[in-house]
Amino acid sequence: MAVLAGSVRADVKLPGIFGDHMVLQEEAKLPVWGWADPGEKVTVTLGAASGSAVAGADGTWRVDLPPVPQNAAPQVLTVAGKNTLTFQDVLVGDVWLASGQSNMAFGIGLDDRGADAAAQADNSQLRLFMLLQTTAINMKSDLPPLRPDRLEGQWQICSPATLTGKWGWSGFSAAAYYFGREIQHSTNRPVGIIETCWGGTPAQAWTSFSALQKEPILAHYAADHQKFLDNFDQATADYPKLKPENDAAIRQWTDTIGTPFFAADAQWKIDAAKAAAAGQPVPPEPKLSQPRPPALTTPDGGQFAPTTLFNAMIAPLIPFAIKGAIWYQGESNAGMGKEYATLFPTMITDWRERWGQGDFPFLFVQLANFQTPQKLPSEGGWALLREAQFKTLSLPNTGMASAIDIGDPTNIHPKDKLDVGLRLALQARRVAYGEKVVSSGPLYDAMTVEGDKIRLTFKEVGSGLMMGVPPWTPTGMPPPAPTELKGFAITGADGKWVWGKATIDGNTVVVSGDGVANPLAVRYDWASCPFGNLYNKEGLPASSFRTDDWDGNLPPAAATAPH
């Protein structure tokens, strides 16, 4: 960005999302906004498109440029008031927002195929932007100042150096990069990806205060935020006094307890493995003598508190024109599936209303398999959160990319983000670009009871149903070819779930079970870490589902019967 002339008072200024090498959204109203002296006229020009506005009494102004066509050739965006700003190498194409928690933040440097992808990442038509991670008690109008040692906050041309550069968690988001690369190749237009995510964060942190206030089931989050608002001034005054003492306590714990324990634990794992291999007793596992002192909460509540990330990492981007959003999150809400069924669509609707672009495409990842592999026919766990994600497809212009087959039971951060990105891109091609592609695995539609069996019908069967295998495994070893359809459970009125005997019959699945003469319901992959193998012939896995809506494993009649 160049400044061509100075002003005697406040220079015309734009928020940090505008910069050299950016991508602007094609064929959409293009808001350009910022600050200037009250009453100052500001003119914005991009090629043949131009518009003007006068800064209000508060110094804010906004110009909505008319829609401009796709343009892969570099252009200049000029903003002129008492001073003139020029933004160089601006492309016009599609802009996608990438948000969520750690599996979206998971950098290309951590991905199993990231090194090969990065080596071939030179692509001047793909531009990347990442927000610095920060929180706020109230909505921010701009991004934080740039850090000279980091790439965050500046548009970058995609290359091996920038993709793996010093930003984020070991480089730019792997899932977002693979998505953007696929979209750029399939549409042959410039693509910009804006990464705004933070590991471990819950959806309520990404939802505005007013949106949380509107829903009774979410009102407790609004109340939590109100407490931080009420105490903010006092907490801000106290924080600098308390922080050194808290830091010292954590350092002391780390030096005297934490570091020795982790070293002992690492050695124990080695010794235990050797003992087990030799058929000898495993030595006792070391125990942590004292938990780590909790870190002092920041005055605004920090990144896990309601609304703080919306305020700092979403609000400053609005109303920058976008094509749509991709989202990978849910692990931090996994124990609250029923609530998430309200929270997640509330967040999506809130973003759409605030952006003012209508129901822009919102594509999300259904949680991967994780934790102890499924042992019982019906376990629940993360299945309830996946169900909430599935229900969110009732919102218009949404798409779900299931990762239920490409997780890692021992690692909440599976290292296959290529298939995540490709599956999100399939959803984008259908939802955002109107292509007639099979973008999803089978989705449960309806059931009928046929004697001692239940017949299941599905949407998104593509070319047909089949038994399939994951495209990636944590070990790198290809899974064996399947010989039977797995993952189904069935029950009668007694609520005793048994493993189902399932067969594919055309585009339906027929399920029966030992001892279930009068079946009532079927569940599929109903666990945190399931192993079902129902796919369509396009190689996309079926989403977990249940045909019932019971609280727990028992039907209402059985749940209320005396025992």
C-alpha cells in the first residue's frame, strides 16, 4: 500500500483487511470503508468502478462499489481524500472465510502430505490472509497492529515460503489451503482465503452477544459475558498486579513438578512397553503430585469466553465481501450436542445477518472419529454433536463434509487435512457454484419396519451404496477390503441395543439383530470413535445417524416404566 499525499489532520484510513495482494469478491456489492475527518469526501476507485462518500460526524465512511467482474490481472484500488491510498496487485475473484478451532488452525507443516503440497504451492492466483489471535470485550472495528516478526495481518501471494511461513500453527491452515487450491483449480478464478481461528475454542466465543441473548437456551452464555462486562474496568485495573504472581506460580510448578513428571512419564511409557514385550509386570505409572495452577483469566474472559472471538476476529472483517465460509469446529462443544443444535445455526444466522449478503454459503466439517474405538452398539458421545451438525443442514445454502472416517483414535488432530479440504470443496462446487456433483456421503432419510427388520433409505446415494474404506489411515497402512457392512445397531421396545446385521439392497440398507423380533430403531456409527463402512460409490462416507430421538438409549415408554 502506498500513501501518495499527507493530510494536515487525520489521514484517510482503512481497516487492516485491506492491503496489497488482496482478493476482492467478484460480482457482488463491494463495501470499502474506513475513517477520515468528519465531513471529508472520500472517493474509491477500482478500474472502471468508482464511488464516493462523506465521512460522518464520527469520522466513519463507507463506499459500496458496484459489482465488478472477475479479473485475474493485477489492479489498483485507490482511496482518495485529503490523502490518497493505493493498494497494489489486487485481484477480483472469490473470497472465502475459514474459521473454527484447532483442526482448522492445523498448519500445512503438520499435515501428512503437507511437505509435498508446500513444495508445489506457487500460485499467484491464490492469496492468503490470517488474523492474529486476539480477544475483545466489545466489538472491534479494526484488526490489531501488525507484528514485524509475523505474517499475520497481511495478504500474501501463495508460495512455498508463505504457505509454510511464520504465522499460525506451523504455517497456514492445511484444510483451508487444500480447499482454496481445489476451488482455484476447479473454477479457474482468483481465490482469497481469510483464516480466522483459534485452537480449543467453543462456538459461543464466535457468536455475538446479541445473538446469544435472543435464544433462551443460550442465555447463560450472554449472562456470563455480561458479568465480564460489568467487572471489566476493575479486572483491567487488577490484572497487571496479579499477573506476575500467577506467572511465577506457574513457573515454579513447571520447574519443580511439571517438568520432572513429564520426563518420568515419558520414561515410564518406554519401560512399560519393554516390560509388556518381555512378559514382565508393568511398573507403576507415575502420578502428578499437584495440578498446574490455573492461568489468570484476562479481563475480557479470554478466548474460551462467550463472544470474545466474534468481537475481535469476526466483527472487524464485516462487511468485507465474501463468497462464503468454511468451518471446522465442535470438539470443544462435544459434550453439549443438544445445545449445539441451537448454538451452531444461531451463529451462522448471526454472521449472515451482520454481513448483509443474504444466506452466503456456509460449509462445515462433521467431526472426525476420535477417542476409544467403539465397543458397544450405542455409545453416544460425539455422535450427539455430529447429529447437531447434521441438523444444521436445514439452514439454506449449507453443506457438510463428514470426516468421520479420517480421524485418529489417539490424536484429536488427525493429520489428513487433504481429504477434509477436498470434501469441503465438493460442497462448495454444489452449494456455491451450482455444479451437479455428488458432494456428500449417504444421509439418512427414512425407515420402514418390515417384520423383524428395518429398511433404511438415504439421500445423497450418488451412483449407489457400497462398503468402503477410508482414503487415509493414521498408520499409513491401507485398511483391508471390507467383507461385511459394519456400524449398525438395532433395538426393540426394551431399549437393549445389539449389533445389527446389515445388508445393502439397492439404494437401501436392511438391518436386523439377534433377539430383536419387533425392531423399533436403528443407529449407525453412534459413538465418538465409530468404525462404520457405509459409503456411496463416489467414496464419501455416510454420516452417523439414528432413527429415534430418545434421551439416552431407552425409548420413552421403557425409560419411564418402573424397574
